Amino acid sequence: MEGNNGSLAKEEGFNGLAQECRKTENLTNGCSNSIPGMNGLILEGPNHNDQVNGNSAFKSVPISALKQNWLLQSLAAGRKNHEEPEVSPELLQAREQWDALECIQPVLNEDPIGHTPLISFNEALQHFQTTDLSECLKNIQPTLRRTGLAALTHFLFGPPRLHRELQEERDLVFAIAQCSLDHSQKVHTRVLQTIYKRLTGSRADCPHYGPHWETLGFQGMDPATDLRGTGFLGLMHTLYLVMDPETLPLARDIYKLSQHQTQNFPFCVMSINITRIALHALREEALTKECNRRQQVVGVLNDFYVATFLSLYQTWKTQNKTISDSGFVLKDVETFAKKNPKQLLRRLEGFLRERRTGGGGGLALESASQNPSPRLGPSGVRNGGKQMHFTGVCELPPEMEGEARLI
């Protein structure tokens, strides 16, 4: 009897709970075709088949109605009454690891890609002045070695010797020419990025490697491969050309001409060859007199580089030279520059003065950029549909004994 009474009590209890659930359904759904779902959530659909097939949608239930749900009430009561089970050491270790993960703070990159600041020539030069270049200094050849009659003639009729206080500055120039491009060096990458941005007008950084360097006038996807003859000095001279406010317009004019449809040439490779000419002139002491007069070496060499590049540019532009003429034009410019450095520097001074007064430097360059050049290839420059190999100074045969050797 007691068992039957217990069963009846349980049945009455369940019936009461069922009635409470139906009341909740009527209150929340407003219809009688809804059915209670998992965990006390009310499932509603247009028909029973939708619910079975999983197409039914959950409908929000007011908190007041959820409080009447027997499952939630039992869970809440069980949480209060039931004692916490004993936690295993493995679980404690897992919790500690999870808590440690929450404490990790993200580290922001101090120098985000795409926002490398520009670098001035003086800042880059200061980097090399404060860097240990003792190994590079062991391998430099600051003056041309002459023997026999050539040495005697140079001693009697040649230029004066460089002042002793300027020799350290001269040696620094040749030491920089021994340094290779290192992409891991922040100053090196800033120099490259500055040259790219100033010539192209881009504000975003470019990758260390890629075809964009060929478009800028290198012969490959890595600028370091073209710097074997002049080292990092080749980039330093280009940096000076694009960062000096007076020479930047000239740099962009030369770059526009290098993109011409028929008169195109690799800009950066040409610039490196001009640096070679400047190094030749310095080693052969053709610039010694001017260096002594101005009491500086780097400044004279920079101006000589710009003046030589200007001379090549004017010849290339006015005489309609093409890439097939590159070797001959470079050799003629080199010969004239070494023999007439003072005249060359005066030409540059007059050119810049005329530009300052609005004269335009004597050359109109609007037509040079009307037809952009095709993409430069790694083996040369496309001209008229065929590949033309670029002849550099280092590839020209020596014409006389005792000619300055390239670094």
C-alpha cells in the first residue's frame, strides 16, 4: 500500500509539473502547437515535421517564465546542495595553464611594415662613421699605384697631394665602397626604402626582394647583386641625389627619361656606373685639388657624382641615345669628367642656379615620360621588342696601362 501511495504521489507530482509546463507554454508561445524542447527551451515551428527535421527555430523565453521551469530549478537547487567534487591535480594544472594564457599581453611591432621612416644622407653617413670598418679599411686602395715613368711624371706634373687631415675622410669613402648591402641592417633597408619612395612617389614600403627593383633600374630582384663594383657607396650616392632638395627634381627627370619607350635605360645600374667613375676620379687624384680647396672629400665627391650624372643625362637626352650606346656614352663621359672636373662642377652649379630662378635647367622633359618603358628584365632592357644587354664601365676593355681598377 505504501508503494502504491508513493507511486500515486509521484504520478500526481509529475501531472502537476506537466500542468505547470503547459501553463508556461501557453504564456510564452501563445499557441497550443508548441512542444517543450531540450533543457526547458521552447521549440516552435509551423508543424511537427519541421521540429523533427531540425528546421525549427529557438524562441526567446522571458526570465519570469524560465523560473517556473522545473529543470532549471532542479539544477539551481542541486548546485546549492551538492558538494564540490574533489578536483584532481591534472585539472588544477590545466586551470593554472589556462589562467596563465589569459595574462599574456600582445606585443605590438614598434616598426610596422609599410611605415619605414625616410633617412637623410647625413644620417646614413653618420652610421658608417660610427661603425667599425677596420676590416674594410684593410682592403682599400685610396690612390692609384704608378710605377716607372708614369710615377715620375705624376710626381712632377700631377695634382698636389691630399691634405693629411682629409685622408681619413677619403679612406672612409673607400671603406663604404667595400661594404655590401645587408638586409638585416635597419639603416641599409631604410636607405633602399627611401630611394624607392622618393623616385616612385610611393608612401608604402616595398618588399626586400621582387620585380619592383627591376622597374627601378636594377638588373635583378635583389639590389645587392648590382653593388659588387661600388659596394654601399652606390646606394649612398643615389640617396644623396634623391634627398637633396635641389637635386631631387633632376633625379626624377633622369628617372623619367630612363622609362622612355626608346631611350630607356636601367636607372639604378646607370647610377652605380656613375659612382664607379667618381671613385676612379678620386683614386686617380683628379679631385684632390678641389678637395683641398673646399677642405672636404665627401661633399666634393657627391657633387662630382651629380655633375657627371647630369652630363650623361644631357648627352643621352639631346642626342637621342639608346641602350645600345650606353658603353660609348659612359666612356666619353668618364674621360671628360676626369680631365675637366672643375668645368663639370661649374656646369652643375649653373644648372642648379638656373633651376632656382625658374629656367628649368635648359632641358624640357615633359616628353620623356609620355610613353612608359616596358618592364625591365633581369638580363637587360627591352628596346624595340628585343633584349639589349647593358654595358657597364667594368665591362669595357682597358685602353691604357695604369688605369684605375674597380673595387
